[in-house]
Amino acid sequence: MNTYARFPLTLTRGEGSRVWDDKGNGYLDFISGIAVNTLGHAHPKLVAVVAAQAATMLHCSNLFHIPSQQQLATQLATLSGLERAFFCNSGAEANEGAIKLARKYFFDQGSKRRTIITASQSFHGRTLATLTATGQDKVKVGFDPLPSGFDYVPYHDIEALKQAINKDTAAIMLEPIQGEGGVHQADPSYLQAVRQLCNEHGLLLILDEVQTGIGRCGTMFAFQQASITPDILTLAKGLGGGVPVGAMLAREEVAVSFGPGTHGSTFGGNPLSCSAALTVLDEIKQNQLLENVQNRSKQLRAGLTNLAKRFSVMGEVRGAGLLLGVPLKMEAASVVAAARDAGLLILLAGPNVLRLLPPLNVSEAEIDEALQKLAIAMEKQV
Ligand SMILES: *Cc1c(COP(=O)(O)O)cnc(C)c1O
């Protein structure tokens, strides 16, 4: 179906931070399949693990114990501080699980609290519940009746949040950086204040790290930069390095509300996706990719800030790690197109913001090359 406004480009092959189209033209890929290809394309280790797993067992269903799923759960629990994991196939599915778990947690306590507060300009997915959670009207038009139980507040406004909490409130659900909504970052102090509010009112804090998680922001999870821990955490995009896998993690006390039969997923956490995710986590650790993200982020930020001195339509760089946004005083689509002509793939975040999402193992030389290509694209705009 015609659900996507696609770029006029057919990609057929990739290697590291580069992709090639069907005519043989090469591009630096600073989209990474929308923050998915954590290790770049055709990463030799990931390729070998996926091929070996395919030759052993792709899928067996959650009727059985799956060792790689148990290992992945243990690793994510250690990394996040949240003891329990549920595996699924996408960000929307992870968020659906989080919404269901929050409601069930209060139901089990005999409480009537059900409402989840989310932020305007947020993005949480395209299923009926997650598009309702999403604080953007454009994704909702024509899909009513929508599920009830969501309230909205401006992002990064602690007073508005305080006022929105009432006797029906069960949880607050936020992205540490709004990716789709324009690369808007919450200060650590805001996230700390939200955590504090949740503690005071007995609410669950759900963080949607579908885009920001798995090293993208320079720490394994973005929430670690605010020194807080959510009650529920959702992951997907970068977790499998290109193999579809999502996860919903929760504190033990919350997770017990999901007993046998309460929730499920046929494909979720199958041997293929879990072996891919384990490889991604292993590679991040073995090759110090968090450090690389931090260093390449500094370099890319500095380069973009320099470009903004040359091109006055470019505003101040936003975001963290290798999830960076540049607001423009013009339509971003024409810059994205010109960058593509110059051999650089970048993305939009709303109509006026450029979004750059290179793989976590991008090299220093590739960042320099991308900046040169972006400069060529910007020159065409004036
Ligand atoms: C992409 C995204 C989603 C939706 O993920 P899908 O895998 O497309 O369902 C949810 N939340 C955030 C923050 C995202 O960036």
C-alpha cells in the first residue's frame, strides 16, 4: 500500500557506513535505516551469527525455553537495572506492552488509575493505542474511535505535568529525546523532576527509548545521563542491528502483573532475533562503541556548528550522541535531496529539522566526509 513517501532511490547493498543504489552509486548512510543499523551494513560478525543461527534454528515459539532469549534478558537487565524483559518485534509493540502492563499493574492493586500522560510532539508508534499515545494530531486523523486513557502535556514543562496528574493517572510516558518530533532533548533536571513526581504520586515512569536506546546517545540508555531509572523501558530500532526485535523491560514488582496468558507474541524473542541482539550488545562492549559515539558526536557537532557559521539558515545543533538534529530556517526536504545528490543520506525530523543518525561504529574520516558533502548540499541552497 502507498503508506510511505519514499526517496527516489533503490538501495541494493551496504557495507559499514556506506550503501549503493541499483545504478551503482555509493552513499554515506547517515540514516542507518532510521537508527536501526547500529553496526552499519553487512557487519561480518553479525552476518556470521545470523547465518549460523538460521542454519541451526530460526524460530520455535515461546511455548519453549529459548537460551539466547534468556541470555539477552539477563544482559538487558544488568545494563538497565530493570529485572524483567518481554520480547516483541517492533517499537510500537513494545509500547503496547508497556501501556498494557501499566494498566494491569494498577488493576492488580484494585486501583482505578489507568490514564497515561504523554508529551506533545512525541512519537510512540502506529498501532491504535500507540498512535493515541503519540502527541501529534496528524497521525490520528481518520482512525477514530481511538482508545481512551491518554492525557497530553507540553514536553519539558514540569509545571504542566504537575497540573495534569489526577486521581486517574497511572503513568507518565516520555522519550528522553524526541526523535521523530524534531530532536528535542529533555534536560537531566527535567527527567529527574519527572521521576520525583512519579515517586510522590505512586505513578509508573515509562521511558520510550525505541530510538535513543542501545548506545545511540553515547550511553547504553539515554536515561543514564540523568541518573534515574524508569519503571518500564521500551526498546526496538537499534537492538537487533537490522533484525526486527523489540523489548519491554520492567522492574520486578511491576512485571509480575504479566503472568502466563496476559500478554504474548508469536515471533517475539525468537532465536534469530535474540542472537542478533546479543551480537549487537557484545560488539558495543568489545569495540568500545559508546566511546566512539561520544567522540564522533563531538566531532559531528563541532562540524555542524562550524557549518552553521557559514550558512545562516542553519540553527543550533540539538540532540545527543549520534542522534543529532539541525533546525533550519527553511524546508529541510530540499537539503536532504541535495545531500543525497552529493552522496550523503540524511533524514528529516519534522519539516524544518535535519536528523543525522550514522551507525555507532562510524569512523572519524566518514564524519569528515559527511560534513563535506553536507557543505556541498548547503551551498546549493543559497
Ligand atoms: C520508531 C519509534 C517507535 C515505533 O517503532 P516501530 O518499530 O516503527 O513500531 C516508537 N517510539 C519511538 C521513540 C520511535 O522512534
